[in-house]
Amino acid sequence: MDPTVRPASPRDVECLWLTAMTESAGGVYFSLAEYGPEARERADELAVALFVLDLMGTPRPVNDPAHELIATRARTRA
């Protein structure tokens, strides 16, 4: 999670992706601020799920990998 109030950059997304790759895991990015257009594009290219947290801390998916993650989770719970 990024506790700053600036939009995430493509570099932020790439750093998360690289860290996840070293752990053989997928990356999920939670931010309090939105994501810049370049960061969203890069996250889509790298299949990094992006979420924005509202003021109550509820995550909202903002890209296709995030929506797919939620859909996959819902299918496994059914």
C-alpha cells in the first residue's frame, strides 16, 4: 500500500511487479490516491491489479486485472 496522496507512477508499479516476480507472486497495488494514466497502462501490461482505497478503507478495483482478481475470488468462494 502506498500511504502518499500523490498518484502512483509507472515506476511505482514496475517496482511492485519486480518485487512480486522475485517472490514468484502476483502484485496487487493499493493506493489512497488515483493512478496516473501511464501507471494504469503499465499495470495493465504487467497484469498488476490496481485498487484505490476510499476514506473508509474499502478497496475499489480500477483496472481489468483487479476486476479479474475479484471475479476469481468470488468463483472460488461459491
